[in-house]
Amino acid sequence: MTLKEKIEKQGNYLFKHRSKLPLIILVIGTYVYYQTETNSNIFFLEDTPYEIYYETLCLLISLFGLFIRIYTVGYTPANTSGRNTAQGQVADSLNTTGAYSIVRHPLYLGNFLIWLGICLLTGNLWFIIAFCLLFWIYYERIMFAEEEFLRNKFDNEYLEWANKTPAFIPKFKQFAKPIIPFSWKKVLKKEKDGLLALFLVFTFFNILGKLVDTDDSYNFYLLPICGIVIIIYIVLKILKYKTKILYETNS
């Protein structure tokens, strides 16, 4: 097996199991965060009045990543490279407008920012660097496998788009307006899990940190927002499985 074939095979395997990476990051991150909370020397902002501002910045970074995913998913046609499933790659057409006009992998860019914000919470520089390296190695193979699939299917159309569109760092000056209308139904169905997970993780770390410090000054902005998100999630779940309100013929 050539190196190219090996990397592509690894990418397809990692693609099918990509949901496991967040769990690994969360488990290790929880341990690192606990160490930071028990040893204030690890993070220079620990136990200072500025810590709350740093935590807010981390949340904003993650929310920006979620926004990228929402924007991308909302303008994604059915059965395209942005609608891949756990079973394999899907692409009836090639996305080249909207988010895909400025970067080839906007969903993975969104994922990176979401988890970067969470990793930054630990305040551990080495863990943050390790996360960036792991994400790079992990998703580089997934992106390689996806691009090989698209190149084989769309040939020159794909090469023309790929040659002018960066893989991960957006090139904003070549933005092209999406050719289809934005679908909130699609977003609510596809991104509700990510929204819930984001606020649950941030709330979990906030509570864990205060329990370790034996401090009851919880983030009373984050906690009620998390509660609202949980209620929204439950309502959307009911609407999805009990009604056809979120149903779209092309979703």
C-alpha cells in the first residue's frame, strides 16, 4: 500500500469515528483543568479578578466556531460534501459558494474553534499546544480522504475550486454569496446537539472549578443560559420526532 493510499484509508477510518475525538479531549481536558484549579501556579490568571473575563473569551471563541458551523450548515444543499454521514462520503454536487467559497473545510474550522475555546479553559499551554497538534494530525487525514473522494468524483471542477480556495484558513476576499436560501430548520435539526454540548461543557467546568476551590461564586449568567438551552434542546427533540415542523424535502 502506498503512503497516499494509507493516509486515505486512515482518513476514512477516522471520519467514521470522528465523534470519539471530542470525548478524548474532554476526558483529558477535565483532568488538566482539575490540576489547574488545584495549583494556581499553572495559570497566571487563576484566582484573579480577570479569570472571569478569560473564561468569557473562551466561550466567545467556541460560540464563533458554532456560528461558522451554523452558517455553513444553513446554506448546505442536500447530499453534498457538507452533508457527509458516518457511513461515508456523500456528494451529489460540489459546494463552492458561501462558506465554501473562502475555505474548503468550514465545518472542521468551526469544530477547531469550538474545542479550542474549551481547551483554553484549562489555562495549560502544553495541553493547548498538544490539542492543536492532535487536531491537525487527526483532521488532516480526514480532509485528505474527503478531498480524494471529491477529486475523483468532480475532477476538473474540484481542482479549479481547490486551487483558489484554502483548506483551513479563510480567504475572505473571494467570498461568493450562497446560491440557496438559509434553512433554520436544517440548522435546528443538525446543530442542536453541538449547542447543547458546548454549554454543558462550559457549565461543567465552571461548576467543577468552584467545587475544587470550595467557592460558591458560580457564573450566574452561564447557568441559566445552559438551562434555557436544555429546554430548547428537549423541545426540538420533541418537534423532530413527534411532528413534521422541522421536516424538509431536501434535507
